[in-house]
Amino acid sequence: MSSSGTGLRPLVRGISVPSGAPARSSVASVNYELSSSGSDAPLEGIDDGIPGDRPPGEFFQRGGASWYGIQFHQRRTANGERFDMSAFTAAHRTLPFGTPVCVRSLTNGREVLVRVNDRGPFGPGRIIDLSRAAAEAIDMVGLGIKQVAITVMDDSGMRCGGTPVDRAALSALAATGDEATPAPASPASRGASKLARARSRP
């Protein structure tokens, strides 16, 4: 591609290769993810915002966490059940409903196991919304948005909060809320959207 008109010139016009050297490097290519700020700020995981398209697996994400409590208590969540601020639940943009997630505070190292039952957060700089109970467990109530790391607990033997989580516990957590009476499809969708929009406000 010509560089005329761009003001750019190649830094190196030719590279001398020693006789007998391989034509290509045998070292595997490495892709580096660069922060746009160039600082040590935590990187926010890539998320295309399509609900339910993140299957359980090797999922890890870092970014801001917020929480919601009494003002949303007993209102419908995106999966049709009623929000219980005393339950260990969370809202995530794409992880399937019922997904068990370990949330680790990057401030104090505390961890809490939660179940995804809602969509959001949709505000900037946040990757997860926690119930009040979950927020209290990692000591973030009153601190606003807090930096966390989240991991999907998809296999027995994984640890959260210093305790191994067995398959029975994961199944029980994922099944919690399955018997919730869902609201009619259209009203529920509208209600969930209103709840998510309300949580995204400053």
C-alpha cells in the first residue's frame, strides 16, 4: 500500500536474515489486549450486550460492580421472578439466567457466590449489578461502584469465598427461582426494561 500523501514512511525498509535461518519464527503469535487509557485501570471484559449468549464455561471478566436494594425489592426481574434484596443474585448483560458466578472484590479480596436472574447493568463502566445481600458479603455497601472480578462456577471443586463448591451446590443454586411465577411475556419484558433503566440512572 502506498504511503504517499499520508506523511508516513516505513521505519525499516528491509530486514537482513542470516543464512540458514528459518523463514518464519517458531514462536507462537501472542495477542495483547491494550487499555485505551494506558493506565493500570482494570480492563472491562468484552461484552456485546446480547442477552443469554454467554454459555457457562471459562468465563472471566473484570470491571465495575454496583448494587440495588430496597427501592427495587419485589419488583420483577428480567427472568420473571421477583427481586429479593436478601438473596444472593445478580444482573449481568449476557450470562444465561441461573448461571452461578463467583464475584471477587479487587479491593479487599472477599468473594460471594451469586445466581444471575436479571439483565444489566447498562450504565457505563459496570459489568454486574449485585443484590444488597451480595454487596454486603463483599463489603461494598456505601462505596458506590467497586472493581470486581467475576468467574463462572461451571465445575465442581472450584472455590468461592475460600470454600470448594460441589456440583450439588451449583445445581441447587442454578435451580433456585425456577418455580417463580413468570409475568406475561410482554408486560414482563417491559417491566424488566424499566427496572434495568432505573438501575442505570446515577
